[in-house]
Amino acid sequence: MFENFELIIQEEIYTARSCIHVSFDRWGSKYKKLSVVGVIIHFINVKYKAVTRLIGLPELLGYRKPGVGKSCSMSSKPIRER
């Protein structure tokens, strides 16, 4: 799904009128069946409007276990490399 909008979002990033800010939001389902981390960017676009885009939603392996922070950073690595 994200691949359909990747070029559009890349163009928005290249033409942004501000710094690109990245935030992460972790979600987990009840009984630990699924956990994901949302990778979100925030910036001002060419029309000087505040924009928020979800650019990734990788699954977190090992949710609620020691070292989950490392898992979170490793999950976002493919997104950062684009």
C-alpha cells in the first residue's frame, strides 16, 4: 500500500519548507498477538500547511521483552534507508 504513495511523499519531502521531523508510535494488541510501530513524519509543505504522513508500519518482534527499543530502531531501518 505504501509503495503506491512513495513517490508522492518523496516529492513532498523534497519540496518541504521546513525540517522533516520524525516520530514513532507503538501499538500492541491485547494478548500480545500483534505489535507494530508507526513511523510518522511532520513538515510544512509548499503551500505552508502543516502535514503529517505515515511512512511505515513495521511489525515489532519481541514486543514487551527486554531490548524492545533496539527492535523498534531495527524495524525502522529499511524506512530510513529509502
